[in-house]
Amino acid sequence: MTDKLATVKDTFLDRVGRRLARRLRDPSSGYQPYTPSDFPTLCRILQPGDVLLVEGGERISNAIKYLTQSTWSHAAMYVGDVLPLPEDRRERPRLVEVNLGEGCVAVPLSKYETFNTRICRPVGLNDTERDQVVQFMISNLGLRYDMRNIFDLARYFLPTPPVPVRWRRRMLAFGSGDPTRAICSSLIAQAYQGVRYPILPERRQGGSEYAEQELLHIRHHSLFAPRDFDLSPYFRVVKPTLEGGFDFRELVWEDHLDKGKEGA
């Protein structure tokens, strides 16, 4: 009887969890990319092992951006061409990410063609280490998110909770259970920890007491947010437009076009 009740309870919680997850993944009203995307250049610049940060447009994205005080709400790893083409010959999946309600999945790069993105690149990895990081992500494909962990879902329905700033980051850890947490960047952090590559800086003297406490808290829970790759001193921010050879003199400004029309 006890086992039967436990099964009924798990089924009920799983059903409720799936409903909450669907609502959290609804598009956020009014989301518009701030800058136009140069998608072809992005495709050329990315390298295996790069972390692609995304300014998401879902309801859960707003909550994560608020709690982490950051533009970035999602992180995925670029794995290059190691994954096979789909049987229907559609675009090859080149990103591995963890999504709420889906778990760890592989998706095509075009999924984020119209989103604001940022490339964060680890510096100094050799080919073996880079391959190890990529293979870790691929080996976790299919990892599912446990919908019975209601606390992991319910916390995101309060995108602006009335709590002090110093506690917001810690709300991400509330109810979290590894490896079923919703935060996408935690699996990426584990991949880099596997080759002992640093993400957050070492503790230094002279910092604020709050910063030191938060750093220790994040390490203890192994809960990394997307912004940590952006702020890390060990990841280089790569801007596709600049990497492709930018020359501001080649830009055509609107006022120049107007002058040309006047002289015609």
C-alpha cells in the first residue's frame, strides 16, 4: 500500500510539474532583441567548447535575469560538427543545452539566430581538453529534468520577489537537486571542472565580505549562472563582428545616403 501511494504521489507531482514547466516556457510579452544578429558571422566564429550566452525570451528567462542581475538567462555549449545529421537531413545540431522540461538536448545553432547572444571562450585549452569538455556534454544528452521537484519550478513564478539583492542569487539554489536542476549553466560548469578549468576567480584578500560569502556559497552548491562565464576572468568575450575584421570606415550611415540623394 505504501509503494502504491508513493507511486500515485509521484505521478501527481510529475503531472503538476509538467504543467508548471509549460507555463514557465511561454514566451515573454514584449521581448525584442536589442541589436540585430549577424548570424553568418556567428556561425563562422564559434569554436567547439565555446559557451554561447543567450538573452532568453521566456517567462523563466525574466526570473533568471532578475535573480542573477544579468542580461543573460541561458547558456549552451557549442560542440561543432561531432553530432550526426538528423535522419530528415535538417540542420545539424551544434549546441548542447539543458532546458526546463526537456533536460539535456542537442539543438541547431539557428535556434538563437534572432536572439541577443555572447560568446565566452576558455583560453589555453589544448585539443584533448577541449574534446573532453565537449564529450562530457554529449555524454549527458538525454539527462531529464525531474518534474516532481516542484520547488525548482515554483520559485520562478516570482520574477521580482521582495527580497534583498544579496539574497536573490541564493534563491536559485532553493529546492535544487543535482542533476535535475533547471539552471542550464550548471552542467557546463561541471564539464569545465572535469578538466580543472576555472570559471569564478579565486578568493582574494581585500574584497567585500558579501562578495566573498557569495563566492563560497556558489562553490559549495556548484550552482553557476550564465553570467558567471561573462564575468569570469578566464573566459574571453568574443564579438563576431570584430573577429571578422571590422573597419568602421566601411560603414554606410543614413546621413551619407541623404547627402547622396540631395546631390543627385
